[in-house]
Amino acid sequence: MKKFFVDRAHFIAELLISVIIIGLLLHFAGFEEFIGYVANINLWWLALSIILLVVMYLVMVLRIKILLDEMKAGIGFWKIFRAHVAGMLVADFTPARSGYIASALVMNKKYGVPSEKAMVAILGPQMFDFLNKVAAGGIAVFYLVNSVMRMDNAWIMYMGVVGISVMILVMALILFSKKFLKLFDFALKWPMVGELLAMAHRMQEHSDVIIRKAPVIIFLLMITWSLKAFSWWAVAKSVGITIDFPVHEVFFFYFFQPLVTMLEFIPTPTLAGMGLSETGGTLVLGLMGVGAAQATAFMLVARFKTIAVNIPGYKYALESIGALGKDMKKESGKGKYKFSKAK
């Protein structure tokens, strides 16, 4: 019970900090001008951005299904889609978007997919996604630091690169390194921690599927990266933004979106970088000649448009988290927490 209240207080504190940062951003950008851009938003462009986002989700679900089918744990496409949307919603409110693993929890608790196979199907593609964000976002940071901003304290811009790189390393070690997991074997008998470690050991029995399917995953990643870039470009057009870029402006968003995502991986007391990433994105767009109010409108529309698309997943997320909570409560007296294993 104490932990519940501490976690809730922590969530509320991060929410308040994010709201304060967004409030300050709106104040300095010009609130009335911001409202003007939002009030006059082009709904056709906004609708196109939503369609592109949903299509991107469908391709992401296809990646998961391919891996699950390869591990003989296939479930229906639309069941995976519901789990995916639930995970994306939780990711919108968790540090470094780590809540996306809730997708694996939904597949496990609601649809009976063995936990280790569900986690492999989620973490495998995510590892490639993060590698892409490090590459594209790193190029964007390098360009801004050396060609636009000419900063002396460039290390600040690279914190997001370091954050994602650490997550990639940890994911790779959990998926592929038996020696790494053995370092923590002393905790195998600990409540919950031991069960998670046991699940990680079981994950490594199936992680070779990621290597076998790597070409397909990378091909689909190129599609999702493009769809995300076009979706953000459509949001930009919806608020009247035009980017002066050496090639077609849509290519700017191939690098801008990963750069903004990296800001969410900088350790801050905010909800998934909410407020910080919007401020950083506004500053970057300002360097490209976009006014502060217009840039803020773009950043907030992009954020809350995505949350709105993910809202239908709340039911599945809550049901699965509730099921896990009941399992934990039931098994707490036995000193163990249960995660469904392969049958």
C-alpha cells in the first residue's frame, strides 16, 4: 500500500512538472498566437497524419506477429494490435517510453502468449528502432551542433544519444548474453525479481528468432520510419509550417522526429519527457526559421494527437495490469510472483 501511494505521488509530481514546463513554454512562445494556430488547424492534413500513424502501427504489429509466428506462439493480428495500442498509451506516460513493454503484458495476461515469447517479440524490434533513432538522431545532433548552433557545450545535446545507447546495450545483453544474466543469479529466489530473471533466461532460448528475422525487421523498420516522418510532416502542414531544407522538407522530419524522441531519454522528472521534448523541438524548429508559437503548436498537436489515437488501448492496459496485480497479491504469501511460462 505504501508503495502504491509513493508511485502515485511520483506520477503526480512528474505530471505537475511537465504541465509547468508546457505552461512556461506557452507563456514565452505567446499563448494567444498559439491558440490562433490551433484554432485554424487544417483538419485534412491532421487527418492524414492520423491515418499515416495508424498505418505505421499496423506495420509495427506485423513485425510482432512475424516473430510470434516464428516462435509458434501466434495469435490474431487484431489481438496484437490491441496489445500494441495499449503499450503505446502506457509509453506516453512513462520514462524513456519504457511502458511499451505493457504490450507484452497484455499479450501474456489477456491472450495467453508465454511471457518470454511476448517480450522477445516486443524487445527485438524495439532494439532495431532504438538503433535507428541513435543513428538518425545522432546525425541531426551533429548537424545542429556543428553547422547551425556551433555550441561550446555540445555534450548536452548528446545526452539523449547516450540514454538510448544504454537502453540498446541493456536490451541486447538481456536478449543474448547468458553471462550477463548469470551475474544476477544470486537474486533468483527473491520475490518478483527472481521470476523476472527466470523469464529473461527463458527469453534467451528464443532470442535467435530476432537474428533470423533481422532482414525482415529492418525492411519493415524503414517503412515505419518513413510513415512516422510523413505523419509529422502532415502535422507540420496542418499548422502551416514550411521548412527551408536542401531537399524536400519531408526529409527534415526523418531526422527531426528521432532527435525529439531522444530528448525523452534524458533523465528528467517529467512524464516521458513531456514538456522537455516540446521545448527542445520548439528550439530546433526556431533554428529552422519557424516562429515559437507555431513550433509549439506543432509539438503539442503531434504529442496529443498520438495520445488520442492510443486512448482506446486504456481498457486492455488496465485489465492486464490489474490481472498482474492480482497474481502478485495471490503469490505474495508464497514469496513468489507468477508470469505465464510457455506450455
